Amino acid sequence: MIRFGTAGWRGVVGQDFTFRQVRRLLWALSRLLPKTDPPQPVLVAYDTRLLSEKLAQEAVDVFTHFGFPTVLADRDLPAPALAWAVRQRPGLLGVMFTASHNPPEYNGVKLYTKDGVLAGREFTDRVEREVEHLASQPEPFFLRREELVRVEPLGEAYLAALEAHVDWDAVRRIPGKVVVDPLFGTAREFLDRLLLAHGVPTRVLHATKDPYFGGYAPECTPANLATLREAVREEGAILGLATDGDADRFGVVDGSCRVLPPNPVLAALVDYLTGSRRLGAGPGGVGRTVATTRLVDRIAAARGLELLETPVGFPSLGPLLLSGRVCVGVEESAGLGVSAHLPERDGIFACLLLAEMVGATGLPLRALLRNLFGRYGTLLSRRVQLPLREESPRALELLRGRQFREFAGLAVTRVEREGGVLLELAGGAWVLWRLSGTEPKVRLYAEAPTTNLLRVLVREAKKTWRKAEEEVRHV
């Protein structure tokens, strides 16, 4: 069964994600895409995972069989580079074979519209229905039409955009060395290439193509960035920058070798971009997903900008960036989008903006975050992942039906039940329960002004979830 989550369709290769399922998806897409005059191409790209390039070749077979001109990337490509290419052409659709930050045994598909944003539910729901319709029909033999195929370096225009959208004079003023870790993913020869080309002292880690990502998931977690931390220590570097498997998200290590959590870093970037930098900060406001730090709200209020809250998943922010209503959009899982650059999250661009911010201010990240908390108040956040059990969906429904007047001794000031259960609490704290749209996990979020209260909220959120699952089991 093919089901799109917050960032495409993903599954374990050979179990949920098979060649037969992929061909059926591509067949469904071919039936839904319009024929244009002159013909617009479908753009196909892939990451460094096992079978991704082979799956991309299958996509070329199917799309050209149905008469669609198809452009295939000449190498594994960052997801934001495909989003840029689809928008620039324009193309009918961008099809990216990637499972992003998931473990090596996963693969997946992301779909980008001609506007360069991830396809939303309106389109993916139609795709899912069409796939189900085709399940009862015999699969045709897909014959590639070579005259409709082109292989091109789709990343070059994206690199040119980064050259234009980054303040390289500021980047070159970084008072120290930078270490870059693409985690064996697609950012290699993009992020490092740009920094080196501009004379920034840079050490590069894990810059080879490894479908197994060194034996772990290509996600910017503290555990996975241990090598980056050590390299920052060895080099005495001021900054360590990382990207996930398809380079749409980022991670950062500061000069004291700490892996910084995404939320305060995102808030610092929002403060910079809507303040002294003013990149894309015209009439547009600031957007954040429901699971993202409320520091962003405080910054928007101080700047006199509209703050828009969206459900989890960058597809909710993309249209707002595209329309200009939002100039900067952030999500807590280290996703940043800037309307003046690309209406989609871009981990490579985020890393370069971090380098630019450090160079422009002359301050290390630790000092920048200390200043941020000094101006807007301290908010500390945490995300906890629990295994998805058979009873988990019903447990979430149970919480949705519950009336909350207080939680952990704090008055509940707002309850939101779309996509999960959010409780906003007195004093600026909040908790959120939701099911992941990309992995078989339950995610609990909490934010509070003090470490002690954050610890209490996380403990109570876990306890509340366990009780809900137990109630479901005993029904």
C-alpha cells in the first residue's frame, strides 16, 4: 500500500517499498500529469541509497513510455537542487528517489511540483487513489523511448543560485575553520565545494558515496555527529556543519564541540534573516510548524511580522513561502525555507546562512544563542521518539477525545487536535503528541522556560501516552 506522509512515501526496501509498487506509482503519475504544448519535462533525480539510481532509470522508462520528455540527473542530487531545477525550467513534476534521513534499509519517493515545493495532500491523495485503481489491472510492459530522454547536470543552476543568495563577503570573515559532514549523502561536492571555492578553510568528512551511510541513518542526531564533534575539536574549528541524506535538513556543532538542538538555531536564523540580513523579509511574515519553538513567535512579534502556525510537515509551509505571505518558514526537525531563495527547505542553504551569520556578527554560535535568549527569553525544547505500536493510533484518538484543563500542574490555555494533540500551557510551555508521517514512531514534544519544567513535561507526556496505550489494550 502506498501512503504519502509529511515528506513523501517511504518504506523498507523489499517489504513496503518494492519495484512493482514503484512502477505502479509511476504509472499512476503518468495518468494524472497533463500533456502540455510545448511539452514540459518530468525531472528525475536520486540520492546515494542502494537502488536509488536503478529506480530513477525505471522512472525514465515509465514516463517516456507514456510520451513525457524526461530529464535524468547525471549524479545523485540534493533534494533542494531538484526543487530548484523543476521551478527553473519549469517542469511538470520532480521525482526524487530518497528516504531522506531514514536508515539505509529504507527508500522512498518525494514529489515536487512545478513551483518547487513538495506536493501537498490534494495531489498525493489523488495519486494514492489512482494507485489503488491500478492495483486490479495487469501491469503493462514499459518501453523506454530514447528520443525523449536527456541526462543533465541538474545541480549547476542550484549552485549558481547559492552563489547569488549568500553573502560570501560575510562568510569569508568567519574567524576560524569550518568542518563539513554530508553524512555520505548528496550534499557532498555542493556545500564543501562552495566553501572551498570561496577560500574558507574547510575540512570535509564522509564525502564518498556509501549506500549504507557508514552503518547508521543519515540523520543529524548527536550520536551520528560524534565524528563531526571530534573533528571540530581536532581542528580547533569555529563551526561544524552537517546535512542529512538528501540535504534538505541540517545539523550544527559549535566551537565548543556541542551538537546544538535545531530549535534555538532556527530561531537565531529567523532573527538574523528578519533583522540585519533582511533576506526575503519584505511584507511577508514568519511561518513555523506546530512542533517548532515559540521563540519564533516572540521574534516575529518584536519585528512586527505576522506569525503563521501550520501542521507538521514542510508541505504546509511551501505554499505560504510561494505566495509571499511568509518570508521565512521553519520546522523543528531542522528545516528552513526562505522565499527569496526557494519555497522549500534547504539544508545546504541553511548551513551557508549559519556560516554567513557567524561571519557577519563575528560571534560564535554559543554567544549568538546567549544573546538570543537574553533578548527574547529562554525557551528549551525536546523531542522524544517512542516505538509505534498496534494500539498507538487508537491511543492518539483517545487523547484527542479527552478534555484537558491542566497538565503537569499548569493550566491549559489552548488545545489543538489537528495532526496530533497539542496542549499550550500557562507560562509559555507546551506539549504535543503525534504519530510520525515518515517513520513507524510516536513523537512527543515539549517546550518550557526552565530545564526542570521541561523534564517534568517530558516525564508527564510519556506517562500520559503509556496510560493511553494501556487503556486501548484493555478495551
